Amino acid sequence: MWKMEILPLFLFLTFFLGTTFSDVRGNSIDPETLSLLYVREQKRLLFESIGRSKRDLDFLSQRNNLKGKPGQGYYLEVNVGSPPQKMNILIDTGSSNFAIAASPNPDVNKYFERENSTTFQGSSRTVFVPYTQGNWKGILGTDLVTLTSLPNVTVRSNIAFITEATGFFINGSMWQGILGMAYKEIARPDSSVVPYFTSLVENSGIDDLFALQLCGTVYKETIQTDLEMGGSMTFGGIDPSLHHGRAYYTDIIKEWYYEIVIVDVGVGNTSLSMDCKEYNFEKTIVDSGTTNMRLPIRVYNSVMEKIKQETKAKGLDPPESFWKGEKNLCWAENTIPYDAFPSIYISFTETESSAFSLVISPQQYIRPIGEENDESPDEDCFKIGIASSTTGTVLGAVVMEGFYVVFDRAHKKIGFAQSTCAVRDPTARVSSVNGPFTFNGNSKDCAYVKVDKNNKTMNVIAYVLAGICGLCIIPLCVAMAIFQWRTSRCGGLRKRHDSTNDTNDLMASDR
């Protein structure tokens, strides 16, 4: 703004006082040129202002666009079809299919009516997606999709129209579908099904990046009380109003899930001191569709043992059923003793020689179950938000709720910054991002490397080695066969002689 104020003064001096100005090289600038520069500067500042206003407006329309209930995920409102049918879609960074209810189901309050959309295009392909609990089946097709928080951007997207579902939808959750935000490599039935976000980037020109601010139940004061959770999802950019300080980024090592590598885990200020491969066995992913933080069994056991030790040392000794996630723990409203529980830290590399840590406070992993599930109106009840896993580490919603998480797909990075979400107890410790600090190891040594069954070179080597082994074993097998034949002739004659039932001998030899 100072330039717009100073330049008119320059013009006044130039035209009315005959003043001559010079550029940085000492060359004189005539009044006409100076006037042209002034006009150009005004235009530039105007365009910058318009650009800033447009970006702010885009961010403004995307703020507070997530809603949900505890343990039931966060959903986004979208319009599908022509004329548009409004649907609430669960946001899931741990899958890739965009799927919506397309037939009546007792657990959803509405479904997409294909026959009422003039832009619906079906296909003969079907898709079936099973989960640990529940599954759904549907037909693949396409239709027009518009996010209500980005009303000026409409794209045609692949959609799985769910016709059958068992144990997938959650009664009362208010969502009728799922929006998988991961890569096409894990799309069902195969990677030819291009995910929605990929289509959005390719057809709208927005940056290949999105960010999530999940605020948990502390958000309930600003939305309908029956929803309780909320947050913001930003498409195509980073909203600076949703985080404190800078974001720290770590590499996405494989583009299927959002897979990253943990280099250390600790409770309080003490590292578990395990082989870092164990933290990532068999992968580590960031997954908004999973509620808890899930850890490989050995890591989980070590973390829980240290948490129990610290809480017991501070005079709090919850029953084993609480630690196993089987029983809630309740306190009078606003009296939960967060300080009796330790923080957990998880470290990642930012560069080859530097790292950072997510410090996950008890306010994240001691998970509120929601007022409608509390055992009495005067109590707040909680579950443990940590569970064991046989398929790898999952940084679920209880972790993400402490941070602004940036999925920078264009640069193959995931960023974490401290969230601006309110906290349940401002007087207790809060989650934070600590760093950078020196890292002396190699993060590649911490990644779990799974054998690629489709690796042709390794397959050829395996077949060659098997052939060599076979050639070596053949002479030994022949020698053993001759020995067995000679032995069996004598032994067999004696056995038959002593036997009273030839059938029994034949059955024995068949075995």
C-alpha cells in the first residue's frame, strides 16, 4: 500500500516541479515513463489484491465444512447428479473409491436415485469391497459431482453405486457414502478406476494437494449439538488460519495408501528403543477413516506397558478392561485427570539429517465417546484410542485431531503443523510438533520392504536357484530310492510273513 501512496507524490513532483528521477543504474527516468510505471504498479497491486481476496474466499468457503459424531468419522457435503442430489460422504484417506448408497438401506436416511439424474452413466462392471467388519457391493458408473464448499467446480467422477451393504453404514451417522482420497493403486476392483480427487485435479486445474483439520468433539459449540464433531477440509491449498507455526514434511514412500516411515516412538520423554522396522511393520499410513491409533502388536504392548506404569505412578490405576478398549472410564464433567497420563511421541525424518516429532497428548488418545453415549448427564466418559494391529501402524483420527495435516501429493510429502482447533482442557498439555532436530540414521533402514511378487528379475533368479538345487538333489534322491528299495524287499517279506491281513500292509504302504 505504501507504493500506491508514494507514487502519486512522485508524479506531482515530476510534472509540477520538473523533478527528474533515476533508476538503480543512474539512468534518468522521464515523466511519461514514470507515469506508465505507476499505472502498471497500480494494476499489479490490484491483481494481487484480487488474488488474495479470491484465495481467502476459497478458503473461507471450505472452512468448517466437516461434521460428524464420535467414533463414526467425518463427512463432507456433496452434490451428485443433475439435478443435484445432496449427499453426506465420509472422508477416508485410507481408501480410493468414491461410493454412495444407491438403494434403500435401514442404516441410511436417504440414497442416490440414479433414475432421477440425467447425467448418470452406468456400466456393466460390479465392485465388491470387504472390510474386517462389514462389506458393500455395487455397480460402477459416473456422474457429475460438486462439493458444496467448492460450488464453482464440477467434475465427472467415477462412482460406485452401492446396491447391497452389510455392516458398512452406521445408523444415525448422517453419512450415506465414502470418499476415498488415496491413490488409484488401491482402488477396487482395480487401478483403472480413477479416484475422485485425481479427476478433480486433472479437470479443474487445482493443485494436487489437500489438507485436513479434524477438531474432534471440542468443535461441538459451533455446530449442531447432535453432531458434536467438526473440522475443515481444504482442496488445492493450505489455509494459514488453520495452523500455528510452520508445517514439517516427511516423504510419502509409496503412492497407494499415504505411506510414511516412523523412525522412533516414545512415551513421555523415553524412546521405546526398538528396531525402527518394527514401528513400520508392515506399513505406516495416515488414515482419517480409522478412529484409533493402531500399532503393531509388539510396539502396542510396549507403549501400553509404559503408559500403565506412568499412570499408576501418579495414583491412577484404570481396570484392564479400559486399556483393552472394552470399558469406558467416566469422570464428573470437566474433571478428567489428563496430567496422570503421559504424552506419546512419534518421529519422522524431514531431510536426510533432520527429524521432527508429533507429540500426541492424552487429550488426543483418551477419546471422548460423545454426550449421547455418556453414562449420565453429569459425567464425561472416555475410551482408550490406541489399539493393536496385524497389518501395520495406522495414524487414525485420534492422532490427526491434534494437527493440521497436509497431503502434498504433488511433492510426495505429508506435512504436520499444530492445529488451531480448541482443546478440551486448556490447562493440560496439548499436542505439538517439535523440531527440527538432528537425525543420524537412515530412514530407509526403518521402512518395511515387502517382496514384490511381480518382480520378474527376482522371479527369474528364484527359478534359476531352484533349478540348481534340483540338479543337486536328484542324485541324492536316486541313491535314497535305491537304498529304500533294497531295504523294503527284505523288510517287506518279513512283515508279510508275520502279518495276518494283507489289506493292512497295503494301506500302510499307501501312506
